[in-house]
Amino acid sequence: MTSKPDSLTGTAQPDGCTRRSVSPYAPDDRTFGMRFTSTPRGARLARRLVAHRLDTWGIPYGSRVHDAIVLVVAELAVNAVRHGHVPGRDFHLRLDAATRPQTVRIEVTDTRAERVPPRPTHVRVPEAEDTGGRGLLLVAGLASRWGWHPRAAGPGKTVWAECVLTPSGRGPSAEPRDLP
């Protein structure tokens, strides 16, 4: 549980966060990072904290941009819990907002090296009766670009996605993207 009075209750510890003055859809350079328990509760808390952080950065609740970024975070966090869980190990979430270009980068790192996602060009479209396999399609459709790389400081991987903000508020990418 964190001891910061302005944070939500949960089982996470902040790595660091910077706050500056905000104008809608034009964030100054900001970073938010936190470790979460590799459980459904940890994934849920990651989503809620990112939603709150985006709102404080001037990307308001209920806007298309906000909802799309939160959905990408939710999918990546759930995948880290479902496919990257190692008993006793947490997953790490990092959120970076940059002014030029106006981009929000999401990184989710887990410690399981042998289970990696497909490359963005090889995401399989699930059959109608499949009960899973749609999360990365959502990420591919909402993010401007995404990918993964091996974790730099040990075993595991980092899955990342970048959402370019548009001043029109239509969504995170400049043009609607077709799913693969």
C-alpha cells in the first residue's frame, strides 16, 4: 500500500512522477512509473491510476483520447498478469507523455522471458468462436504503433505502445486505423 495521501488505495509503490502545469491534449514532458502485483487486482489498479494520472495531466476523463489510452494500458497490464506472471514477481508500468510530438508512451514490463507476444505484423485475427486473442488487436487499432523488446535489466520483456494525441480529440492516432 502506498503512503502518499493523494494516491488511490492499492498494493503498488511509485517509482517517480513529475507534475507540471497542464493544457488539454498538449502535455508537457511527464513520466509516471509504478510496480504492481502480478494479479488481476494489480492490473485493475494500474488502469485506475493511469486514468487518474492522465486526467491530472489534462487529458480528461471521458474524452476519446483518455479512454483509448486507458484501454491500451488495461490490455497490456492484463497480458502481463495472464501471460507474463512469475510467482513472487511484479510487473512494472511506465507512462511517458511528451510535448513534441504529442505522444503518450506506455511500457509494461514483466519477468517472463519465454512467453512473448507476436511481432505487430504477425498478430493473428481470432476465429469467431475463440474466447481470447483480441487484446493485441485492440492495442494495434488504438495505438499509433506498438511492439516489444527483451527486458534490459534481467529476464523478461517490455511491451510498449505509443499513442499520438490529436488536437481534434478524435482519438490517439491521426487517422483511424484498420485492424490487421
